Amino acid sequence: MDTTEIYSSGILTKNEELLDAKSGSMWSKGIGVLVITNKRILFLKKPGMFSKGFHLLFEGSLGSIVSVTTTGLISKMLNVQMRTVQPEFEILQFNVGSKEETEITRQKLIGAKDEYKEKETISAKTVIIEQVETKEKADEILKKRLARGEITKEEFHDKIQRT
């Protein structure tokens, strides 16, 4: 599939990398294109036969994917279970071609999801390290807040005694 129209449509964000794009259909949305990026899973549809660009019909974060399975004996369907609002789940069904194509797409989606989780975990560790560094300077932060008039002297002394 030619992916230049997907890039030129402006749907992908600046740091988003297109991993796979398959023509197919999505249950309840019709015929379109299933797109897997390094951050999201998308389902796009052309607004008209000779039009340029795509309409975004579905978008979901790779981090909200719970499971990816296939069903069907004759025509394989790709089932993606996604976490929506706790504890609710949504199951999306895609038809992306033959058994082999469906299995390849399933493997790509699982690989993208696993890589996304790994990157997400690394960034979380960075945040924790930054929080530890700012806790060491709690007295300096309190002094600045006192100087700006955000807290009273009594609050300042009370908080300093706690740290």
C-alpha cells in the first residue's frame, strides 16, 4: 500500500513512525485502512473515491491494548481488546485479508505494543529520579514560596519542621 497519502494527511504526529498500513475493513466502520504506528493504532477511511487524504474513524493508544487475537476458520478476523474506561473493555474487529496477512499484522501489532510498553516504562523511571532530586531541595522550594507570599511564616515553619 502507498503510504504517502497517510503522511501527507497530517494525521500522524511529528515523532510518530508508521509501522504498518493494511487495507481492510473494521466491524461497524466499513472499508478503510488499518494503520499501526509506534504510538497508536488507527483506522482511516477515504472521504470519497477520488479525494485526497483520510478521515480518522478510530484512534487508540498502543498502551491501552489488552490482547490481540484472531478468530474464524475461513476468513480470519483480527480482534483487538482495548481498555477504555476502567474496568470497561472494547473489542475491535478487523478483516485485513488472508490468514497469513492477518497473522503478520497480529505479530506487528503485538511487537509495537511491547516496544511501546518498554519505552513507557523507561520514561516512568526518569520521572521518579527527577522527583527524588526535587525532594532533596524541599527547604529551598519552601523559602521561594515564602518569598513570593504563597505561604505564611507559620506554614513555612510548620513545613520545615516536617521535612
